[in-house]
Amino acid sequence: MTENKEINIGLFGFGIVGEGLYHALEQRQNFNVKIKKICIKHSDKNRNAPESLFTTNKEEIFNDPSINVIVEVINDTKNAFEIVNRGLLSGRCVISASKKMIAENLQYLIDIQEKTGNTFLYESSACASIPIIRNLEEYYYNDSLQGLSGIVNGSTNFILSKILEEGLAFENALKLAQELGFAESDPSLDVEAYDALHKLIILLAHGFGLLLTPIDLLFYGIQNISLSDALYAQQQHYVIKLIAYAQRLSDGSIASFVLPSLIKEEHQFSFVQNEYNAVLIKSGLTDQQLFYGKGAGSLPTASAVLRDISALAHDYKYEYIKLNQAKTPQLAEDFYLKCYISFSPGTLLPFEELTHINTYHQAEDRHYITAIISYQYLRENTWWRNNGCSLLLLPDPIIEDDNFITHHFDFNQNLDRALN
């Protein structure tokens, strides 16, 4: 596909992103792109576009030989996969915003591109307005990344901002996020960290050449964060953020997970508010670089789709250079995390199983500990997700070795010391 060739789009979905794309294209001048047909699920809604553009029959798009690009921006993962797969097999280039679908099927989607020779782009699937996938592909392809961390879900960041800065109740902050188009139709995808997990999987593939599925990574969201956690953060000069982590360890393996975290007030992430995203990249050649921009909303996400359309006009495609390198890294499993865990009085926790407890604090309505816990232990045990517990990572959370362990922890002895 060349720059002056006409791009005729078959668009699936006309929700927040689809409508944003339509209006963004209307504003573009000297851009040889046209939406030929839009496939929607329900025909009885009033839409801000000519009625002649819409159809409920997907065959009108697939049977139109003039349509050479498929763009899907729907919320149905199964149908999104079918649309993308059929589009590629039919000889068309395809653009998608469905991060869940991509994360669950990335190996297949890479294989089908190689098999068909057709291009599949998905910049809008991670961090909306931030061109992070393209940067990882193009500008860090020959640079050994040491770490990648980020606030990659605008919805949870918006909710946390409203709770911690404005004192809104969780339910009210979530409702506001949905009304403004920042939260997914199923809020659990955001607040339980599924959305951030899916984005991290995509970034790991392009940044480190690590090809994973959602079941491979530890993740947890913000659903159990309490007022006492916010007060603790304030007292310690921290802020709370949901962070996706990927850090190269000394043996070359990659430690990666998504967990709510306590961030120092002076850290770059502490200034990222509301629906904004930020990704901090640490590399061998450039040290640290911060990418910042809106991570949710109609036009920010549509802008990423528009960038992919522009890229197609220049015959751009992902080369997956780091996936094809001679030696790809492994996912790390043998490391430790610095954790803060709060819980209700009377809750029985398996303190004797924890590697190392640093502090124990009791208050009338809430207790908390700070501890160093192995990654594998958190993977294999679920009590910290239940019983009204709230787990947050402490700053600089990853510890590689167990040199801090000097003796078996005696919980009763240390508890007595903490209380006296």
C-alpha cells in the first residue's frame, strides 16, 4: 500500500472510539482515507453520522472488494478475533484496539501475519495517545531494555485520583469514569487489573521479545484499597498507583507483574493524574525516558488508530525484531517483593509463612504489616486477595536475592516487640 493509494475502511464498532475516529477523519485534510461502511450491533440508536454508512450485516464489508482496510474497535473479544482473523485471511490490512483479544492470541496473530503477508497494527491497544508500541519497535530495537514500568490504565488512575485527591467514594469515582468514557463497559476489566495485564503482555512482546499469555503473570487491581491505605500513603509521603512492571534481573530474566503500588511523592508517576498514562523506560543507552499522555477517552484512542492508518499508507508493519532475536529472555520466578498488607482486626493471616516481616502496626479499625515476600509465594497463595486484605507494593519493590534473610522468622517474638 502506497501513500497516494486510496484507503477504504470497513469499520466495526461505532462506540466511543469508533465515533472518535470518524470525526477525526472528517477533520483531516489531504488524507486519502474514507470510511466506506460501518458495521454496528444495534440499528435503533441515533448516531452522529450519515445513516447510509451503517449496516448490521458484516458481509457488506467483507464482500466489498473496494474495502482494503478493516478497523475493529468493538468490546466483544470473540467477535473481535473473528473479524481480525477473517480480515487478514481475506487479503486486507487490519487495525485493532482490542487489547484483551490481542494479549490472548498474540502468537497466532503473529503467525497469521507471516502466513498471509498482510499487516496487523494495534497501537491503540496500549496507552491510547502514547505511541509506545511503535517506539519499542523502532527506537529500542537495538537497545537492551533494563526496565519498563507504567501507569497503563487510565480508568484506574482516574478512579484513584478522584478517591485520593477529591475524597470520592470508590463507587462514585467508578461511575464518573464510566460516564466520561474512561472505564470499560465491564468495570472489572479495569479495577481488577485485567486491562493493564493485557497491555503489559503486548509491551513485553515488543520491548523484550517475551511472548506470554495472561495466565503467566501475577496481577491484582485496586478493588480492595481502603481509606486506611490512603492515610498510610499520605503519612509516608506516598501516592497509590496501579503499576505494570517489567525489570531485567542480573541473570537476564524479566520480572514482570501488575500490582497496586506505593510511589514516592517525588517520583515521576506521582504527577500522573486522572485518565493520563505514563510509561518509564530504562535502557542501556539512554538511561530513563518517560512517555506521557492520555490513556483513555474517545479522541486519544482514536488518534492511535489514525496513526496506524497513516502507517499503512507508508507500508509500515511490525517486524517483531526482539521476538526473532537469537536468545529471548525468560520470565523470572525467583525474586522477592517489598509489600505492605493491611487487614481488618481479627483476621487470621499465615504470618509464619511469610519470608520476612519488617513492621507490624495495629489501629482500632485496621492493621498492617510491611514484609518481603517471594514472588512465587504470592503466585501460589490467594489469602492476600481475600479476607478484606489490601496488598500494595512498597517503592523500589523488587529484590533479587535472599541475603536479607538471616534467620527463621519468629512471628510471636517480633509481634511482642512491635507492640511493646
